[in-house]
Amino acid sequence: MGRIIRNIKKVRQLISDFRQYRKRRGIYTCSVSYFVDNKRFSRGVVLVSGGTSGIGLAAARMFLLEGAKVIIAARNQSKLDKIINEENNPNLSAIQLDVSDISSFPMKLLNASEIFGDINIFVNCAGVYETPQEYMTLSDKYEYIMNINHKGMYGANLAECEYLKQCNIKGKIINISSVAGEQYHCTPYALSKWGVNVITKALAMQMAEYGICINAVAPGNVPTNISQWHRELDRNNLYTEQHRNHRLVLPEEVASLILFLASDSANSIIGQVIGIDGGFIK
Ligand SMILES: NC(=O)c1ccc[n+]([C@@H]2O[C@H](COP(=O)([O-])OP(=O)(O)OC[C@H]3O[C@@H](n4cnc5c(N)ncnc54)[C@H](OP(=O)(O)O)[C@@H]3O)[C@@H](O)[C@H]2O)c1
């Protein structure tokens, strides 16, 4: 008798689980729990361009949690001020810069290095995106996107390598590319990210002998502020048809990969573009 009652309870539980499963179908959520070692970056001074939003801000916060001193950089001074006020952390500072102004970058970098001392980790996250509508024409968007995502990335990498070499620092550079950088889409954004991959791979080979380690991460779709489409993505339901695991990538997941590449655990990873895209459907 007891066995029959236990079996009936089991069947009821199964039916209830199945109902729950059906209710949740189409709703994909995710919470990120990550390993935090508050000593991993206790000697780290990090400059994060594009650090006021999305992936860059998530990375800046994660570096702070793991003991680093962090300088965030972006164009909009009021956004920088707002984040500094909100975070209220003595290990966080900010500088205003536009990465497309490559002639001013080396001086900005020196100014930044006076805040907490020598910078040994650079996260080049500043970037813009335009929904491809006029991709078969050479519109103003081409100049705008290439100047920031490609020329800005190139200028930043050259200045950062020169700085690390001059100061004899064995540093890390992590560039933010995109799945678009490996797709055959003739859009300014995709072209700019192909460029990021080439810069990463080529410079990494030249710089390895100085102990400078350069890699890139290539995210799929991440709900950030980079475009109207991205801003409208539902933060409560991460479902997407574009990823094989059916959900968007969280900024914190990308940040976690950035921190891994910046850590000593990744010292033998050189010149790689590492995808983090839920198995993006190309
Ligand atoms: N979200 C995605 O689905 C996705 C996918 C693949 C790759 N990515 C890449 O990830 C990186 C970060 O994007 P996100 O999605 O986190 O976007 P986001 O939320 O819009 O953040 C972009 C950041 O870059 C800064 N920025 C833009 N232009 C700049 C410039 N000329 N100089 C300095 N800072 C500049 C922005 O601040 P200001 O506007 O104040 O300058 C902001 O802090 C980009 O390189 C993007 O291409 C994003």
C-alpha cells in the first residue's frame, strides 16, 4: 500500500514538473555565478575603453571585485561622472577619451597611468554598431564605424604596445571583436571586426617576445545599449533564435572571459579570437 502511495506521489510530481516546463517554454533566463578570487588582480591596473556601458562596464565591475584598480574611458563625460558616483569605489577612476582620435590616445594613456601607477591590462571595448541598411553604399556610417571600431582599435593597440614596451611591463591586451568578424557580411561593422581580428593576431605575434599578450573575444548577441535593437531586447527573457543554446549572452559572461584572458592562467594563449556566442547560427 505504502509503495502505491509513493508511486502516485511520484507521478503527481512528474505531472507538475511537466506543467512547469510547458509554462516556461520560450522563457529563457540565466543567472551568472562566477568564481571570484579577490586576490587575482590585486596588482592589476586596468584601462577599460567603453567602460561606461554594457560589456565594458561589466568587465570593470568584475575587475574591481577581484582586487584591481580600474580606469574607465569613454566619450561622454556625464556618463563617466554618473558611474564614478554610483560605484563610489576608491579603486575606480575615469578619463574622457574618443578612441577615434588616435593622435591624442598616447597622451591620454600617460595621463591615465598617473592615476593608479603603471597600467598592465588594457581592455579595448569601445565600439559602435549600426543596423545594416545601406551596406552596399559607402555612407557616412562607414567612416564613423571604421574610425571607432577599426582605426580606434588599431591606434589603441599600437599606443598600448609602445607604452608596455617602454615601461618594460609584461601586460595583457584584450580586444573586443564580434561574431560579425568571421561572417561574410559586407557591412562596415563586420569589416571593422574582421580588422580587429587581424590586428589582434598580427600584433600578438610581434609582441609575444616582449611578454605582451594580446587576444580578442568575439561575442554573439549581448543585451547592451549598442543599438536600438539591442536596447529593446527583453532582459527578462533571454530567448534568441540566433544562438544554438537559444539565449542571449550576458555581459557578465563576456566579462568573465575577459578576466580569464587577463589572468596568469591564460599566459600561453596568444593571438586568439575566442568566440562566446551560444553557438551562433551563421
Ligand atoms: N552587444 C552586442 O551584441 C555585441 C556583440 C559583439 C560585439 N560587441 C562589441 O562589444 C563592444 C562593447 O559594446 P556593448 O555592446 O557593450 O555596447 P554599449 O553598451 O553601447 O557600450 C559601448 C561603450 O563604448 C563607448 N564608446 C563608443 N564609441 C567610443 C569612442 N569613439 N571612444 C571611446 N568610447 C566609445 C561608449 O561610451 P560613449 O558613447 O560615452 O563613448 C560605451 O561606453 C563593442 O566593441 C561591440 O562592437 C557587442
